[in-house]
Amino acid sequence: VEEFSVVAIYGLPDFTVKEADKNDLMHLGSLGAKFTRIEEVPVSTLSFDDDDIVDEDDADDGSLFDKEHSEKLRKDMLKKGQDSPMTVGAVYSGKSVVHEVVDGYHRGKVFVAIGKEICEASVGYGWDEADIYIKRILAASSVKSVAVARFGIWSKKLYEKTKWSKMGLLMSQVATLAISDSSGKILFERDLDEAEEAKKWARSMVKAFEASTGLQLGSALQYIKAFEASDPSVIRKIRAARGGGEIGRGTFTPAKFVALASALEGQIDKQKLVYRINKHHNFNVQQIKTVGEALQKVKDITDKEFLEGFEMDPIGVAVEILSSNEDLGLVEEDEVVEIPTTEDEGVAEKNRRTRNSGRLFIQGTSPTSKFMHNNTNDSKAAAEIIKGSIGKKEGVSDWLKTPGLLSEEAAALRFFLLEGFGIDEVASELGVSSIVAERYFNNAIIKIHLHSREKREAKEAKEARLGLDQD
């Protein structure tokens, strides 16, 4: 490096960041210097980036906080006090200094709730809005239940600050370039240096998505597109299937969000309606899609008669709206996968799913799913594999070593059989739709069966040969 910028301080030979006046540090930060120090910060100056929460329902379900985690933290803090500093960025709001919370959202809210006046924080100076959002995204994994919601809100706000957003490009377009490693010469009008800079930025966001949410890297683009198709008032309500969500009481999981945003792209009022009804009916992912597809055909969702019927029986109304279509892919009210306990029960379950939804099992789209549907005896044998297997770690561990088993298929198998997850939870963990998650599981089972059959047949052939030799 031949040249670099510095901020030079003259006339203050004893200057140290630790002892400096806060106003001097703010001034140095405005000149481009960046540094941090531990301070005692007034709780009243903390800012939580929730200024876009506009109604009571949003304040309850749409904040970027986990109620269960907050309550646990509150009890701990009342007993032990603060055990580690928060991370905040010092910025001007008018003539006053406020501290934008970067890491420590729950701690900060607890301080407000219990009436604490002063807290300890690592205060960053010279951080602009982009710096703060990047640091928030990287810290989002601290509470998994709200990690996806946090990434969605903050990545949208961060991208709005970029020059590519101002050029009219979508974040998903830039992310697609990065993931596919395309040249970008058309999108950036042959400015390949600009394209490389955008791809580098997008790659860092995709990696941050995986690190902060724990979801698969390959699902990042799917979520980015869903964030673009939705609104902060909906994104804020996403809760992971574990850790603070109210399972069985309408949890709005990441997989449900993607299904909703994809079915009702840009139709925010309809997305909010489905979210609200989901709280009571606790839809599964496929039902979210079904209801979303039906609402696409409804022009006025404020009609009182429609709302009364829809809120009482949303699936029934959706079926009625879509009744003119063939092969709707609708499901029974309970799509949660129950592992069969008997051979006949397994076959009956397969047949029910085949009748009710071609899309649920993706008939004929992969060799294994086609085989599963076209070979009754092997379907029965595959069902037998499942019988009595839940929680038996030793057997499942052996199955996970089956040749040709994809990593996603192995993960679905492990979540279903060892963890006891339902279909939506497995889908959320894998970062895919419930349809794809179930396909992974079904494909894993049939591959295990086929491998077992090959081993058995090879063993029988070997024994037959030995018998002939002995004769």
C-alpha cells in the first residue's frame, strides 16, 4: 500500500481514546476515524431500530425480540446484574447523541423494563449506517428464534444504502450473480470491475445469512427474494420453529414466510391477513401456499361477508375459490408427518398423500420418488424400515452411511427419526419448503431400502454359490 488516509491530532500530546471527551470522539468519528471504547451509557439514549412498528399487533409479534429469552434474561439480571457489555454505535440524532444497539437487544430492553438508568457498553465511534447494519447482521445469530427476521430487516435496510440499489438493481439480482459467478457484463453494462465489487459484497451477505440464521447457504437467494416480495411489518413476525416460538399456536416459521411471500408477492395486506389467521389456525406450509393462491383471486379482502367466512374456515373457503382448478395440491387439515407404526399404516399414508396431492410427493420427478410410487412391494418394505425406528440412534446412524445418500436427505432422516421434528420444523432447519423436505426424507428411506436389498441379495447369492461348491 503506497497511500492511506489518517486523522492527525495536533496540540494534544496526552490524548487517549480511553480518557477523551465524548464530543471530541464524535468529531473525530465524523472525520473518518473508527474506534471503540467501554463506557457507561444512559439507558434512555439506547435506540432499538423499531421506529417502523406502527400498531399494537406489530409491537407484540413484530419486534425483533424473543419474549421467552427476554423473560429469562430479566430474571437473571435482577439476581446477578449485567454480566457483559452491550455493543452500540454512537450517532447524532439532531444535536443529541444516541446509541444504536448492535449486539444486546434483549439486554437493552430488559434494562428499560426494570428501570435501570446506566448500562455498560462497548461504544463504536465513526460508524455510519452501513457499518451498524453490517455489525447487526453479523450479531443476529445470538438469538436463533429471531435471526431470520433480523437478517431480513437489516439486509434490506443495508442494501438500500448501496450504490447498486440506487442504480435500480435488486439485491436478488446481485446475489444471483454472486451465487452463479456470472460475469455481470450485461447487468452492469460491461463495467466488469463494478460487477466484481457487487459480487464480492453479495457473497459476504450470503455468508452472513448462513452464519446468522443457521440455514443452508443454498437457500439464501430464496429468502432474499422473499424479503423483496414482502414488507418489514411481515418480516418482523418470522420466528424459528424452535427457541421462543409458540409451537402449535400459529408460529410464523421461516418456511411459512417464504411460502407466503412467494404466493402473494408484493401483496402486503393479503400477507398480513394470512399471518393473522395463521396465528389461530396454525397452517402448515402447504396450506399457506393454498390460501395464498386462493387470495390471489380475491379482489376485495375487506368485504365483511368474505372475511367472516374466511377467518372461520380459511382452508374450506380457499378450496371453494380454487374448486374450478384440477390437481390443486391441497392437503388434509393436518399435514404434519406422522411416522407410520405398521406396514399397512405406512402404505395407507402413502396412498392418501398420492391421492390428495401430486405436488406433495413430486410424482415422477426423481428416480427414487418414481420408484417409490410404482413398486408396491418396495413401498411396503420401505415402510417397514421406519417401523419402531424413532429415537434408535444406533440404527439411524448406520443408515446415514448409506452410499448415494445426499447430505440433505441424511439431515431430513436425522431430524425426523432422532429429533422427532414435524415437517415444518425439518423444512425450516433445511431452509427448504415442506414439500422438498418430505421428498428428501422419502428418498432417503427408499435409498436405504434399496441398499439393504442389494446387500441381502448379494449375501444370498454368495451363500447359494457356497452351497453349490459344497455339493
